[in-house]
Amino acid sequence: MVNNMNYTFGFVGCGNMGGALAAAAAKALPPQEVAVSDLFPEKPEALRKAYGISVTDISGIASHSRFLFLAVKPQGFETAFEQLRPLLKSRKDRFVLVSMAAGVSIAAVEKLADCDCPVIRIMPNTPASVGEGMILYAYNRKGTDVDLDAFRKGMSESGRLDVLPEEQIDAASALSGCGPAFVYLFAEALADGAVECGLPRDKAVLYAAQTIYGSAKLLLESGKHPGELKDAVCSPGGTTIVGVHALEDRAFRSAAMNAVTAAYEKTLKLKK
């Protein structure tokens, strides 16, 4: 266990999301400058073996990281800060807190930390593990251009980063943070339909995944409205428009909208 050096990025917690971001950071930075700690030692050890990331304890992360990532669930925040707070208050150097807890505001992080430091609030998603994530972020006024440039550099291998006002981050994360689950559900349903039509399961999953991936890439790179791209596939009297009708007959778009708004409403409840 390493705990006698300074780190650029340090992660308290390296579960699915924290581990994915740590792995991405190890591709953008010298891996030894990325450190992780977790209650379950097998998770940090797996990251060390795979990427050369440093492994330390929560004290090493809190005391020696320029960017301290709090990959802790909202319900565990207060407990984590009971241990972190005295370590942070004793520091004389500059550091940045990076929170990724759903529904936890920058103001709440500042209050829990009880120290005058920059705070960046991020909402990433799991495709960051393959370098195709959507990382939303907001920050308090204590963050400088130097801080933000270093943060973006370290996160550059995780996917797309986009800054937005904090009051919009909950709505945005209901889409990008929860959205992968909705997309996987859609992919599974597409594959199931193809299996019902006689296609082997492995082929059906491959075709569904590539179709979603390619369609998303075309949407991003063409700059066209999704409705325009949909219309381009729907030939008059063809098979696609019949399929679109079948989806609309079962309120497909309404169901997708309801999924996002339900996730958003749940996020608001976490704040109470």
C-alpha cells in the first residue's frame, strides 16, 4: 500500500463508477499519480494490476491528492466526511473536492467539508469505462481556470465533458446518468424481437448494439435533429414506418419521457 507520495487524482471509493473514472484517469495521467481506496481491498487491487494505479487508504487520499474524488453514495456522505473533515482541515496546500453523489449539492459538500476549497460536482455515467461517457460538471466560485483545465485533462479519456449550471445538473443526469439503463433495456428488447423472428441470440445482441452505437454516432456527427434522421429511414409504405407506428401505438416516446422525469423526481427526493 502506497501512502507516502502526492497524487493528482485520488478516489475515495472505487466501485463501478469510481473505478471507471480512475481507470480513465490512469490513461490520461501517469498511472502512479492516480490513487484509489475502498472498503473492499479487492477492488483497488484489481485496478492496480490492470492500470498501475496507486493503492492507499482514505487518509492517504485525503491528505495527498490534488483532486479528491468522493465516489461515495449519498447516504454514506456524512459518515465519510466524519473521517475526511479533520484530514482536509489540516491541509495547508490547495486541493479540489470532486463529488459525484446524486442529489448532493455543492453547498452541501462545502458544509460537510467545513473548509474553504474549490468543489466540482460531476455526474458521470458508466460508458466512461470504455471512454464514451457523458460527464456533466458544475463548480463553485473557488475553482480557477487552472483547476478546471487540470480536471478536464485528467478526465479526457472518460468521454465527453460538459459544464452546465448546477440547477440543471439533476435534470441532465436523469437523462445521461440513468439513460444507459434505459438504452440497455431497449437493446435487450430489440434483440428479443429479433430472436422471436428466428435470429440467434448472439447475432441479435450484436446487431442491436451496433445499430444503437452507429445511430448515436450519426446523430452526434451529423448535427441533424433526431426526427429528421428517423424520417430518412422511414420510406413511404415501408417496413420501418410500420415498426414506428407499432412503437407509437404503445406510447413509446411517452414511456421514455416518463422514465427520465421519474428518475429526476427521485433525485429531488434524495435532497430532502
